[in-house]
Amino acid sequence: MLSLPGPLVSVDWLAAHLSDPGVRIADVRWSLSGPPGRRRYADGHLPGAVFLDADRELSSPGEGPGRHPVPTAAKLSHVLGSAGIGDEHAVVAYDDAGGSIAARLWWLFRHYGHAGGCAVLDGGIEAWTDAGHDLDTETPDPPAASWSPFEPGDDLVGTDDVAAMLGTGTALLLDARAGERYRGETEPIDPRAGHIPGAVSAPFTQNLGPDGRFLAPDLLRRRYASLGVGKRPVVAYCGSSLSATHDLLALALAGFAGGRLYEGSWSDWSSDPSRPAATGATP
């Protein structure tokens, strides 16, 4: 398998390897309010890219907590194999949301023992077109492949685990949602507004510079150290466990080891009125 340069790849790197048979490209565009990612994919995507749906293929709706439960190993293996992605391929994922959805695929590879097998295109589709590269409207039909997951890592936590952490200081909870959702000023989809008591606001958008690309590793390290990372284990969450993986990717880029994902995230936590919720700008 071709070695990826890291969890991020640049447009220049991808353009140089676009025709490499060992590279697969995944378009994972998705948004909470639409239009559907598949429609945007049909309107134009990176040459050779296959489309993977965050709702149905990178999640297992109805089979776990929250709006985007983590897919089982068997499901992900089927999804990737059907898309022509096998063990022998290096995968580059992209979106149009700063990498917040592409990071989900990167995290799934890491979760199922394929760390280093998937990277995120820094800057996404905008960086590709801004560099003068063309989009394609043809849908590729790659031959089926075999992607073999390993035993999942110990990097996923459930609602009961998070509840047991409250007030103990055993973990640092990072909330990757926008600040206004953390503060409880608005809630577009989940049952209640606010955040998990004790969680620190860490909007994923602040991992990015004005150009939509990730900040340099030293700046990311400074950001997360100021939030308390490095002193205790980290658990990241968001609305439904998609964009929380962006914070986990940023931690990896910054050189911080570990970091776990709260699968149900706020969509599961807020569904039970007996669980406490906090509002305002402080944990």
C-alpha cells in the first residue's frame, strides 16, 4: 500500500498521485440542513472519487446511540469493499465543511486498526478547485475489493461512561459544536439546548485558519494545551459524533496521544431529560 504522508494530504500531493492505482478518493460531503451530499457529488466531484454517505454508510442509524452510531466492522467492511476500497489502498477523504465529515472516515480507519490508511484532504473540495483543478461528473465503477477490519480500539465511550465521569476529573470532555450550541443559545435538531456539565467548548472550526485549512501543528498544540489537554484523558463529542472526530484529528496533528469519541454525543445525552445539562460559556 502506498504510504500517506500523514493524517492530512495537500492538494499538490493528491494531484501528483491522482492516477496511482493504490489511491482511492472518497467524497463524504454532508450537512445538517442539506442539500444532500449525493446531489452535490453528482454536480461535480474530484476525478475518480466515490461517494460515501455519512448518514447511511459511515453510520448505523437505529443500531446504536444517537443520530450517527458508529458502523459495525462488518458494515464498514461491506461499504468500503463495495466502493472498491481494499486493504491495499490508501484513501483520501474530502468534504466541503473544513474536513469535519472527512475526519469521520479517518477516525473509522483508526478505530478499526487501519491507522495510516486514510487521510483528509486539507481544505477539501474548495482547495482543489482554488488550485485550478477540474471536477468530474462521471461516476466511477471500481471493482469490488476486500477491506479487513481488525479489533476496534479502546477509543469509544458510551453515555453511561460519560455519566460516570461527571464531577470526577478523570477525563476532559471537549465539545466540538459551535459556541452558540454549547452555550445553549440555539439548538437546531436535538431535544434540548446546552452542553454536558463540565465539558469545555472546543469548536472544530477553530482548528482551521482563514483559508479553511488546518492550523500548523504547533498552533493546534497551543490551542488544546490551553483547554487542558495533556493533563488527563480526552473524550470528544459533538451533536452526533461526526464533527467531534475533527477535534480528534487536530489532537493527532498536534502530537497528543489518544483521545476517545463519545458515540451518542449530545443527540443521545439530551434525549433523556433526567440527565443534567448546563448552559452558558463556562463548563
